[in-house]
Amino acid sequence: MSQTEDFLTKAEEQAIVEAIVEAEKNTSGEIRVHLEEHSEKDPLVRAQEVFFTLNMQNTKARNGVLIYIGVKDKKLAILGDEGINNLVEADFWDCTKDVIITHFKEGKYKLGLVEGILKAGEQLKKYFPYQSDDTNELSNEISRG
């Protein structure tokens, strides 16, 4: 079994999907989590590739967010689309990353992701509040590479 399959149990994955649903109740932003075993590339560069592979740039407001995890490499990147990046300060994702990393260091992967996702939703709410006509433009399921 690969490390990406061992990283989270099915119940933990479901809790993460539920956190995405909860976070997206606060914002029109779209949040995805992607797990990958290994990449030779810088995590931010690889996250950009995955972002486009998952067609996350196709949201109406260009407000997709990818949380990329290189499981074996212990790498993390958070990437927001241009609609977000054009509005927020450069260190916008730092506190979300800090929440995730703190829990990951203790082996609490589900907790780190759940809290990080909820934090991202709260942060996005300021710039992209939930709209009554909001539709879920991207899958909430965890993707794997």
C-alpha cells in the first residue's frame, strides 16, 4: 500500500471532506486537498501543476485554493488562484500553513487538515463571502497523484 493510502483512514478522509463543506459555507471560495507520495519538484511548483490538472482555475471568481501534501517528502504548499492572490497580502496563507504543520509534527494529519481547511474558509470569507446563489464548482473529495 502506498503512503498516500496509509496517510488517512477512510473515516479521516470523510472528516476532511466534511470540513471542506463546512468551510465553503462561509465563502464562495473552493477548497481542495491533494495528496501525492513523492515529487522531485518544489512543492509550490508541483502544486501549481496539480492546480491546473484539476482544472481549479475554472471557477467563476478564480477563487480556488489547493492544499498540496507531498506525503513521503513531508512537503506542504497552499496555492490560491489569481482571484485570491490579486486581493490578499503575500503571507496570507502562512497562518493556515502554521496550523497544519503544528498538527502534522505531532502525527495528527486529520486534525491539521481539518483545522487548516476551516481556517482557510474563515480567511476567504473576508474577500469572498458566501453568496446565496453560490454553487459548488469543484469536487470536495481528496485527490491523489
